[in-house]
Amino acid sequence: MTALIEVKVTPQRGLGFDSIAERIYQYEEITSVYLMSGGFDFTVIIEGKSMKDVAQFVANKLSPLDSVLSTSTHFVLKKYKDYGTVLGAETRDERMLVTP
């Protein structure tokens, strides 16, 4: 189960976002952390065995961090293209049909 989590934080004086990002990316469940522009500060990508595992990680580990103001979790329901690879696309057989 893959999830994208929007995280709003309070940057630490003199350290900015870097120290918070470092605390977040230390968790083994997290595959990526991106500093974002716009309505939230970080996009965190997490892999878990189930939606429940991801929810428990957010509730027990991510949300309680001192600088975290809020989170919003988005579960990936289906991947169509991942890192340049189209997934699940039917391949057409280009061979010529030969009949006796």
C-alpha cells in the first residue's frame, strides 16, 4: 500500500525545514520526502502492508512530532504509470496471423 501524505510543519528557527525533514526521513516506512511550495510543506511517500498500517504510522509516529501541525493522507488506489513504466497496458501481438 502506497500513500502520499501532505504535512504542514512549523520550521525551526535557524534550521528551517531541513532538520524536520531529516527527522521524518529516518523512518524506514518512508520512501521519499519532498519540500513543497503551496498549501503544505512536505510530501511524504510511505509504503505499508495495509491502509491500517499507514494510518497507524501517521497517528503514532508522524503526527506526534513536535513541529508537525497537520497531515492529510492520500492512498494510491491504482498505478497507471510509475517511474516511466506504463503499468497494466495491454500489449498487442504484432505478429501476422498465419492460417493453414
